[in-house]
Amino acid sequence: MKKLIFLLLILFYSVGFSQHPNLILTKTDANKIKQSLGKYPILDRSVQLSKKIVDEALQNPVDVPWPKDPGGGYTHEKHKQNYNEMYQAGLLFQITGDEKYAVFIRDMLRKYAEMYPKLGKHPKAKKQTPGRLFWQSLNETVWLVHTIQAYDCIYDWLDEKDRHLFENNIFIPMANFFLNECRHEFDLLHNHGTWMVAAVGMTGYVLHRNDFIKKALYGSNLDKKSGFLAQLDYLFSPDGYYTEGGYYVRYALWPFFLFAEAIKNNQPELNIYQYRNSILKKALYSALQVTYTNGAFIPVNDALKEKTWMSPELIVAVDFVYANYEHDPQLLYLAKLHNEVNLSGAGLMVAKALTGKTDIPEFKWRSVEFTDGPDGKWGGVGILRFGNKNDQETLFMKYGSHGLSHGHFDKLTFLFYDQAREIIQDYGSARFLNVPQKWGGRYLPENYSWAKQTLAHNTVVVDMKSQYLAKKKLSQQHHSDRYFFNSKNQNLQYMSAKENNAYPGVHMQRTMALINDKKLYRPLVLDVFKIQSDEVHTYDLPYYYMGHLIDMNFKYEAYTTERHIMGEQYGYQHLWNQAEAVVDSQLIITWLNGKRFYSLISNTSKGSEVYLTEIGGTDPNFNLRNDHGIMIRVKNKNYVFASIIEPHGIFDPIKEFTVDPYSTIKKISVIYDSDEYTAINVKGKKNIDWVVIIVNQNANPNAMHNLNIKGKIYNWKGPFYLVKKER
């Protein structure tokens, strides 16, 4: 018994707590910020932004409404507003010393202390993870992460009676709610789990509750299979790539960095910023690379396309990485764009570094491959880029894991950007965030029936069914396999990956390249999708292009007075058939986007079917965007889809002229295909005559190869070979 008591005492008292505030903004840093006011413009602006928020709130009575609305509704938004105002007020109290800010927080917390013990499950609760203040517990954790910082800032100012009231009526019950009633989510290796452990751990530091801290770090069972450190181990690859994708790493970085900073300030011996070879630094840099040059996150998995690196989460991450690592001047470029810093020691450091600095280098996007999975062996994503920031082509290919609950059934899909625009798009998610009329701001039913389904992506669908029959648990057990990636030569960049589990007995390999040539306006995209099976299947390959359809080289039947959907399930019920054709040899379709034309040139075998489609079928609530696509369908055992996407020409509606609206490339064909090699011939105007050979079984970059194609001998080294014949 004595031994047990001794162990419990060690557990409870092993962290040496500092004075308040002790989370993100420390007492020392608050004093430094106060002394720096008037010296650093971006710091002054950040303080003024906080003052504007809180001083406006001080003009109105404190409102803590009884929770009743889903996302976007009044009570939901009011509780979000309340935590932000309390958080900002706490910072201002520490920086200015003005007691009106502390009184504001105290008075609001008194109302929460009266209401919170009476709350049950939220009336609009999400089935899986209901909250009390909010419809899902995730929002509740965000509330606590912000509010505990506010409480931390006024802790020493409060009398003991109020501290006792707030801790026993709000903070301890809420932390216990997360630890007990939300235990599954607390231990989940997922962004929801990250927010929850951060909330409980930060509460532990303020309330001097070592039990909260230990569970936040090591999981509810203290077995290190879950908790913050396990999330750092599991959710990021060794490259820092976040398994839920760029959109969700943006959101997850917030609690990761807030809790990391709190750990640093309370348990510096954990060296959290050096943990796992500085994984937090890698996490930010990988997140920044999975954006396009307009700062928008590439929308794989559940993603809203409007989210950019201007989001407030990135302000926090940029400041803390700059301060805790090597002070990379590239990060100052982002901080300058943000024109705001976090009110902390890190934010002060960034503000000071920016002041008077005129030689700030721009952030450098680069061609890069990121592995996926905690060991880096779950496939990955590849990004090929050409051109400068102002007019860059970006080709993104996904060949990693499913992506947890926010993943889509989209292995071997791709996106293509040009002119700061989407050219070949991914739908992203079906959701109107915080719009109450649209399913309470939640993910819409069409997110599951359309956006997650394989058909919604630019990858092959087999037998009109989604990969893994749209079963998340099954998909999560597998991943695609990277095959090769090479971006050393900017004029010839290529990547390849394989998928052998999405459809039983069907083996798929996709190879994509960005090829530049002086005979072309811009680099073109080569897309070679090889499929092998012992049985005949229906293979559908859609391309969801953005822009206005201009021209096609085949005759088609258009449905102008009536139309029908493409199928009954797996997303086909949401796709209108606008026109269809049977094509025997070659397909060319051209569309206009911005001031440039784009053509898809694809090989088609005799009897191939082509469909012009529009998203929006079986959608009585008009939840889906009405985007367009083209789909190629073949029936075979083995097949190679060989395609080119060529940017070309100029369209100037102001000066009223058009140049080269027709594609330069006129034909692409498969001239050789076996288990070992696939060869493609590309022909076009200006005497373009290329042969591309892909090695299918040996990715060794130093391996030598020899192949006879119709009497012509080809010798080369490596898994990808391009020869440009002169005619």
C-alpha cells in the first residue's frame, strides 16, 4: 500500500510547475512584449487586432447561451466567439495589465460555471462524438484549448473562490468528460485525438494535474500506444507528411504546436521540438509544400479548396518553427504575408526579425516526393513542378495510404495546376462549413456517396465499383507502393506507383511525367495507366477538367432534351451522361481555361466508349457542384491508357486574338507492352516523334536495358526512357 501511494505521489508531483501564465504566453514573454510595443509594426498590429476584438466585446453584455444549434447556428458560433474573446482578453491582460480584460474573462467563466454542470449531450449531437457545448466533441476541445489559456493568464489575479468554482465546474469536469466519455477519441491517432490530448494536457499544466498531463502525453492507459507522443510517431512519415493530407495537417498543426510549446515551457527536459528528429519542423515544411503557388492546400481527401496557408493555424506554426529551429528567412516571407504574429515569445521573435528587413526570400516550391506512414513505407505523394511562382505547372499524384476517416478511395489519382488555376481537379469534400442550412455545416451525405468514391477522382474505376468496395477499414489496411520518382532534370520529371489491392486480381501501375520541349508552348503531362488482370473487366478512366469545352475530334450523341445518370451506386448515381460516343483510334478534346487552351490526347482501342459528364445527378438538395468531365471506358483483361494533357496557345479577350487553339500533339499510341516494358509513341506537329519506354519490374536507376521494338533496338539506363526522334 505504501509503495502504491509513493508511486501515485511521483505521478502527481513529477512536473515542476512554473508561475502563471505557463502555457504559450509566459510571464517573462508578456513583459518583453509590453516593453516592445511601438518598436515592431507587425507586433503592434497583432496587439491592435486583439484589442479590436475584445474592446468590441466589452461593449456588449456577456452572452453564454444554452447550446442548441449545429455548426453555423447562433449558439454554436457564439460559444466559438466566446472562447476566442476570452483567449484574446487573457493575452491583453498579461500584456497591458488592464484589469478590464481579466474581469471580462472572470464574468464569462462564472456563467459557464453555472451552465456547464447542467449540460447533457448536445441536442444536435453528432452520433460518433457528441459534445455538450457543441454538436461534436472536437469543437469542445478547441474551446478548452483556448479557454484554458485565458484562465492561465488570469490565474494569479483570481481569488481562490473563483479558481475553485471554475476548476470544479468547468475545467476538471470537461477534462474528465474527454478522458472518460470520449476515451475512444482521446486515444485516437487522428486530428480529433490531437486536439483532445492537447486540451487535457494544457489543462493539466494550468491546474497542476499531473494525471492529466501524463495521460495526454502517453494515452489514457499510460502505455504509450496513444497520446501526444504516439501521434507524433504515427501520424507523420519520417518526411513529415501527415497521413490525413495537406488540408487536415493545416488544422492539426494548431494543437500540435500549441501543446508542444506548453510542453517546452513546463517540461523542457522532454526536448519536444527535437523529438523524432525534429518531426514538428518537418511537418510544417511538408505542409507548405503541399500547396499550390496561391497558397491553397492541394485538396486530397476531405478538403475544402478555400483553405490556404493564410489560415490562422499557419501563423502559429510558422512562428514556433522559426523561433525553435534555425530561424529560416523563408518563414519570414509567410509571416510577412500573414501580417500578424502569435502573441508569444515566438511571435515577438518573428516580429523583431521582420522589422526593417527588405531582403526576405520568397518561399520556394519544389518538385518533391513525400513518403507516407510512420515508417515511410506506406507509399506516398509526388509533386512535379515547372516554372516560377507566377505561372507554374504543378502535377500532384497520390499513392499513399487511405488517410484515416477523412480519406478517399482514390489511390493513383492526380491533380494538375497551371496559371494559378486548377486544370484537372479533385472534387475535394462535399461540405459547406458552418452553413447551417447545409446539414448543419457537417459533411453532407454526398461526401460519402460522391466525393469519397473512386469515380469522383481522376483514377481508374473497375467494374463501376469503388476501390475496396468503399469500405474504409479494408482500404486503411493497404496502401499503394511507390515505384520510382525523379525530378533532377526540370525538363524531364517523372514518377510511378503501383496498386495491387484495390480490386481483387487487378494490378495497376500509373506513370506520370512532366516533359518540356522547345517545340511546345509549355511542358505537357504524360499519363500512362497500365492495368493487368486474368479476367475481363470494365475500366473507366475519368478526367475532371476545369474550363469551357471547345472542341472534340469525334462524333457524339448529345442529350439536349433529356439525360440520365451513369449508374445506381458508387458515385455513378451522381454523374449525368451529357453525351456519348464510340471511338476507334484516337481521342482529342480541347477546353479553354483562363488565357490558355488545354487538350487531352488519348489512345483508344476499337469500340472504346467516351462519355461527357456533369456532376449533380440524384441531388435533390443541390449540394454538389456541377463540374464537367470526360470518361473513357474500355472492356478488356489487360489495357494501357496512354494520355497527354497539353497546355497550348493564347486566348486574349481584351486584345481580341487567339493563337494556336489546336493541340501540337496529334497522336499517342502504345507500340509495345509486356510484363517488363511498356512503350509509348507520341507524334505531333513540328516533327515531334517521341518514344517513351517504362520499365515495369525494375526501378533501379542504374540498371541497363535493351529492347527491340519493331526492329528498332533501344538501349538505356534506368526505369524511364525518352528518346526524341528527328523526322
